[in-house]
Amino acid sequence: MKDHGAIDILGYERRQRDADLLEPTAHTISQRLRALKRVPPELIPLGIVVAVAVGAAFYSMGRKLVVDKTMRLNRQNRKE
């Protein structure tokens, strides 16, 4: 049986090994796109849904700022 020291119990060695494996990857755009292949296929629809929801939220907030004339964007009646 392996002797588990305090560092091993905390999982430091495993996290450090994982960080060492991830550090040299994904430096260029093509390498990042290749890393996308490691994403499980069942997570891709979830990513698309989240991306559409975030895009819709930004569109909605931007449209509200541009179209709504009753919204106060600056202070009024300031006493200087």
C-alpha cells in the first residue's frame, strides 16, 4: 500500500501534474480549436444554448439602453 503523506492527501501532487499537462497546450488558435475536440459531445448542445442565452441577454440589455427614452442614464438636478 502506498504511503499517503499530507501533500498527497490534499491532492496537491495530482493537481500539479494536471497543471503541468495543461500548461503547454492551447497557445495558438489552431491548438485551441484542436483542444475543443476533447470536449465531450454531449456538452456541445449545452454550450450552444448557453451562448445563445448570453447573446440574447446582451442584445436585450443593449436594446433597452438604446430604445427606452424614459430610462435615466445621467444624474439630473445636481446641485453643484
